[in-house]
Amino acid sequence: MRVSPLLYDLGIPTLLKGTVTLGTGSEIHSFSLFLSAKSTQARRSHLRRLTINTTPWDLKHHNQNSSARESVAAILKGATHLESLDFPYCQPFFDIEHPSVIQALASITSLRRLHLGRADNTSEAIFELFTEFSSPISELLISRVIDGEWNQMPHIFHRLPRVEELALRFEGDLMSPEYLPRVFPNLKKLSIFNFQVTQKLKESEIDEMLFRRTQSLITWPSFDFVSSPALCLAWYGPTCPVRRVRTRLIKPCAVAAFCRFLQSAKPSILEFTIHLRQDLFDPGPLFHGLSTVAQPEALSVTFKGDEWDDDIHISDAWVGSILKYQ
């Protein structure tokens, strides 16, 4: 039995109601053809949530980079009610020399959530996107950007004042922390990781960093949650009260910086992971510092060993310090 085109079109809103996930270049191409098929109504207008989960290795293996990029651009053009877009691997689609996806995405006015993952070497394209961006997004996640002048943030993200949840994972220059509230005045949740701060910063440079940090006020009227390694908190963390703090202590030199951050954060919920390695540090200064600056209503401590070591050894000193603090 042949289904009438009119009856088929009536089912399109239901078919596109949930999240559409495309995993290969062939799926992207087929879905683009499906949306552009002749019908009594524009199918793209019913697309609400889209995930492009195609890896660059898959596209390169099948020689589909160019065709997949053009198909994604075709999908986005006319997606007038798209609310959520997730690119776990955005690199193949964000090419400054082939800006079709960038241009199509910049023209959308309905987007509320955008996730750009594995954004290696795409900062120029991403920055180009946001200088032309039209959607009033409230949730922005950008991960694995390993290049770019992040101190240009005020000029790049000035079109995003409604963002309430921000996640940045990048490597590069030390972005000035005072830019965050200036560019994102309504922020409530922040997750930030800067490889330069967490892994490459020398212990002798931390005092200078903290001194520079004291010159900056980072406040929001109703800030709720921050998640970041301890040294990143010392540099990027807010200077206003925060209801919930989640962090990781990897280096002993981060303890003083972390405690200084807590003086202004005053969290009611504190969660931190302590990485136990060969340079295991004395727990005394950590819990002494915590007791002087913060008494959270809820405390969660997780111990993590090296990835290749299944056995985690927690000394009596650690156990005693935790119990005494509690």
C-alpha cells in the first residue's frame, strides 16, 4: 500500500521530535536528501535537536570531508527551529577556507545550546562564527581548542550575553579572567580547563599568577556552580559566593591557591578529587586551609590513582585529616 504524501508529511513533526544523531558521512548525506525532498511543508523547520557524531578519521577514510561538510550546511540552512546542536568532532566542518557550515550556523536564530568538541586547530573558524552569530544561546561548550588568541574574547563572544552555562577546554595564552563577566554577564555555571595553567605552569610562576589574579573582580549576581582544576579556579574562579564547587587537586602547589579561592567562594557544597601519585603531598595544609576558609554543608572527597595503577593507597594521615575536618 502506498502512503499518500500528505499523510507522510503529517508524521514528519513526530519523526523529528527527538534528537537526530548522524554517525557517518553517508547518514549525513541521506538525511540532507530527506530534508530537502519535495513535500507540502519544509521538513527542516521541524528539526529541534541534532548531533553530528562523525569522526574526522571516518570522513577521511571514505574521502567524504567535502561532501559531508556541504550536506551539513544544507541541513542547517532552513533549520529555523533548531534548538540544540552537538558536534563531538567539529574539526572537519569548521574550515575557514570552506565556510559553508560556519555561514549556515551563524544564520540560525533559534539555537539555545551549542557544543563544539574536539575543536583542534579550528579557533580561527570558531572565532569567525561567533563574530557573526545570531542565536540567543544559553549553553555553550567548546573543548579541545589548542590554538588561538583567547584574549580577543570580548571581540569574539560579544554576541552571546544570554549564556548561562559555559564550558571551555583550551590550550593557549592566559586569557584574562576579568573578561568572563564582561562578556557573559548572566553566567550561572562555569566549567573551565586551561592546559597552560594546569599542566605547564611552573611552581615559581604561581605566586605571580595569584598576585595578578587579586587585581581582578569576577562576580555574577546569581552564580551557582563552578567546575575546574584547582589552579584554574585560582585564576578563573569567581570572586563571588558560589553554591557548589567541584575541583581536582593534582599538584601540591595548588593547595594554597585553592584555599585562597574558597575564601570568596564560600561554597555550601564542595566536591574534590585528590590525585594520588608518587609526589603525594601532606594532607595537613589542605584540611587546615579548608577549616579556616570554608565549612560546607556537604563535602565529597574522591581519591584517584594513576590510570595504570588499580590499587589506591590512602595513608592514615589522610584519613585522620578528613575525619578531623568533618
